[in-house]
Amino acid sequence: MIQPECFESFGWRNNDGYALLRFDGRDQLAHRVAWVAEHGPIPSDLEIDHLCRNRACVNVAHLELVTHAENMRRASESQTTCRKAGHDWTDPRNVYVRPNGRRYCAECSRIAQRRRSQ
């Protein structure tokens, strides 16, 4: 979601929506360049999470160093539609939460079950 205080890079974007720019003779992720310029090197065991969920944002106030597991947990929590068919996950009837905490599309599961029983 683009927030008013997001600073979007003027560089091009890759297929995942991350802004890139030419820096030190190669294309690099713009948010990583901004982080290093402001805070210094990124530890190898951490990665940058966009708190605003806008992958093109380079506002360092919107960035936080986290573990990969935490970044994936936050990304999953912010997901509002299923990736397969776009079913609305803001409706609790469309979300199935497994015992391990992972969420799945209940509507896609119902559709698949109807196909199997035909």
C-alpha cells in the first residue's frame, strides 16, 4: 500500500515490484542502497522489511532490519487476498488457519473439494 510519506525510487522496478538503481557499477535494490547510506552495512543474518508494505519505497523510516522468518510472518499477516484466485481474506470465512499458523484460502479449498466430488 502506498502511503503519503513513502518515497518511491525513480529507478526501474523488477518483476517483484522492488525499485532498483545503478550504484557502484551494478543494479542494486534501491531500499538496500538507502539503508546502507543511512545506517551502514546490513548484517548477513538480517534483511530489510518494508513496514509500509510498498516495495518501491526508499524512506528509511519505513524500513526495519528483521530476520527472514519475521519478514515472512509480517508479509503473510498483511496478505488480504489469496494469491491463486484473489479471494478476499478480510472475510474470515475465506481463510483457513492451520495448526502451524499458516493461512490458506478456504474458498479455493471448497472449490477443489467440489471438483473432486463430481
